[in-house]
Amino acid sequence: MKLSNYFLPILKETPSEAKIKSHQLMLRSGMIRQSASGIYSWLPLGFKVLKNIENVVREEQNNAGAIELLMPTIQSSEIWKESGRYDDYGKEMLRIQDRHERDLLYGPTNEELITQIFRDNIKSYKNLPLMLYHIQWKFRDEIRPRFGVMRCREFLMKDTYSFDIDQAAAELSYKKMFLSYLKTFEKLELKAIPMKAETGPIGGDLSHEFIILAETGESEVYLDKNILDIETKNLDYSIESVNGIIEKYSKFYSATDEKHNKDDFNQIKKNDQMHTRGIEIGHIFYFGDKYSKSMNALINNNEGKNINPQMGSYGIGVSRLPAAIIEAKYNDEFMKWPLSITPFKVAILNLGKNGDEADQKSLEFYNLLCNLKLEPLLDDTSDSPSSKFKNFDLIGIPFQIIIGSKLKKDEYEFKEIGKDKKILSKDEIINFLKEAYKIDQ
Ligand code: 5CA
């Protein structure tokens, strides 16, 4: 993409309504714009990041054995009346009437709808276990939407639902999702810590939040520092691998303020105690037959008896993640997107003028990188070099090729964000990028 053909409305000033750095950066770098309180448009750069995150999340859901479908954003109130949550959900649910005065709602979550789909289509234990997920917009009429896409009213969530024959099988599904969350967040270069959590309006008695540490997070958290060193890299989704995964974490103290226990926390060595803030990027629940019973979903077990399946639900805040990643990776001077989700793989900063040598060199390099699927963003505008440097440190594309007039024919300035510049040849840069992005050609 050439910047002169792109839509990237960069702001020079930090908008005063943005209180935390992720909100500031997302506005300044032209990723999002507010359309109403807690409701945002995703501009091209932000949309690319969002789609890339979606793909990372999707890939690991598929690896864990979950199957993707798509449920609508608008739901009938009938199924919510069956589960009893139509009244319980209160003002957070956006209620709508159609022209026939039928009560509809904009889905805040999908336990009811997935239970209806299950009950209408699955009758036998032979179809279990089953994990279904979708990535769809949700609406919650939050009382205090704030911090941009971090806590908004319309947001993109990945939600998975598991159906199992009994509690032991349901716990295995829960552990698979637990592992898939750790793997997903690792691919996003985030250190997510699972913490025992309250179940709130979703219900049930087993639940974990996945939290990343950040001063600006909304949750107050207490933990034993040693929990940060647990490795999950070599685990796969076999029973042997996932059994014991929760125990691995529960050996070390970690809790949000809702579940915090002072006495237990004080058992930890003083040096290992950590009290800070965090951002909830995922939340998983096991709630047994809460919905299958109230909505009368039945399956035939291997003895020919009708029973209610055991269920769990598992959410990731997909549209919260760009903000969470910025909180973790942006240091007020520069931003560097994880390679797995960067909006462009490499930036070319053309410091030349129309038709001069640097300009020609930039265009040649640009064409070459496009052919190699190294997705460059070429700054071919007439902005000053200093404003190009500033903008690109803000946009966060991990690598920059800077092409001015001072260097010899096959010499280029190459910069990895946050590191010193180097002088490299074209081949050296291409080999470096191919290796970094694991592209073999
Ligand atoms: N049905 C369950 C799991 S599928 C559920 O809805 N869980 S949840 O309420 O915890 O939401 C899942 C994730 O969505 C949260 O961990 C959070 O990352 C994200 N999320 C929740 N509310 C908001 C919001 N108002 N703005 C942005 N993201 C949100």
C-alpha cells in the first residue's frame, strides 16, 4: 500500500477525551473514531489489526477442536425468557421492538441462542463432546463506557460454548479452552495470568479470568510473582497434556480484588508478593446444566436415558485486545505491534523527492516487497522526514526501511522499532524479513 492512496488520518495533538495511552494512540494513529458514546468505527489501520487478532484467535480455537459458526447480533427475547435472564440482565441489555411489536434484543452474549441451536439439532451422546464458537459483535449498555475500545458498548467478542455428557468430560473441555487461551495470548506476545473469578450474570461455580498486568487496568490484582514463570509452550491438547494445567497455576496465589484473601496472600514471601492492576482479556465459565436444564436441551445417553448436557462458555475480548496490546507495548515514544498481527509487515520511508534516486529506489524496493508478500506500507507523501519518522514510530509497524539520498546504490538504512539503525543491503533486508515472518520462498 502506498500512503498517498491510503486512508490514515493521523492526529498531531492528543485528543483531550483520551485518558489512557491506548485510547490516545488509537485515536492519534487513525485506528478508530467514536461514533456515539462507547461505539466506534474501525478505520483501515485499526480494522487490519482487529482482523489479524481475529485470525490468531480463530487459529487457536480450531487447534483446540472448536468449530466456527456465526450467530446473529439480534436475538429473540423468547429464549431469554426461557432461561430467566431476560429480567435478570437489567439495563445492560439493549431491548428493541420490531414493526410487529415483537421484543428483540441486541445480544450481550449467546448462551441462550447456542443452547437453542443445540437442542433443536442434537439428540445423541454420540455427537459429544462439541465445542462451537463465533466471533461476533455484542452490545452491552455499560453504565460507564470509557478508555475507548477497552470498555465500550459495542464490542467484538469470540465466544465458545462447550457441550459434554458429564462433569468429567466438561472439565476436560474447560481445560482445553484454558490452554488455548494461554497459547492465543502467547502468540499475541502477551503474558496472561489466569485468576479464579466471580461468575456474575453468566452463572456457574468454576470460572477464570485471563489478566495481563498494566497500571491502567480496571482490575486490582494480587499475585505471587512466580506465576509469571510458568511455561506452557510444549503442551498440546491431549488429555495427558491438559490434565494438571489448572493445578500448575493454582500452586501460586493470584486473585482479583473480588476473590482476594489477605491471609492467603500474606503466606507468600514478601519479595514475591505483587499488588498491581490488570486488564481482563478473556473469561471462561463452567456452569453445568444452568441453561440446558432451564431451556430443556436433552440428549440421549448410552443407556438410552435423556439427560441435560453439561456446558461451559469461554469469551475473549477481541476488540479490547488492540488496546490491551498497546498498553503492554507502547512506551509513550514508540509502538511496536507483535509480528503476528502487525497491520503492515514493513514500512518504507521515502525521503526523496519526485523522480530523484531515493524516490526510484523506494518504488523498486516497494514492488519487490509486494511480490514477496512482505506487505509494505510506502510513505510516498511529501511530508518532512521528521514528521515521517514521528508518524511511523506511532503507527508501530515493527520494521522500517529508510531511503534517503546519502547512501550508495545497494545500501539502505534499516530500523527495528526500539533498536538502533543499521546499514544493510537489499538482500540482507529481505532475508531478515523473510526469517522474521517465517516466509519461505
Ligand atoms: N458468555 C461469556 C463467555 S463467552 C461472557 O460473556 N463473558 S464476559 O462477560 O466475561 O466477556 C468476555 C470478554 O469480553 C471479557 O473477558 C472482556 O475481555 C470482553 N468484554 C466484556 N465486556 C466488554 C466491554 N464492555 N468492552 C470491551 N470488551 C468487553
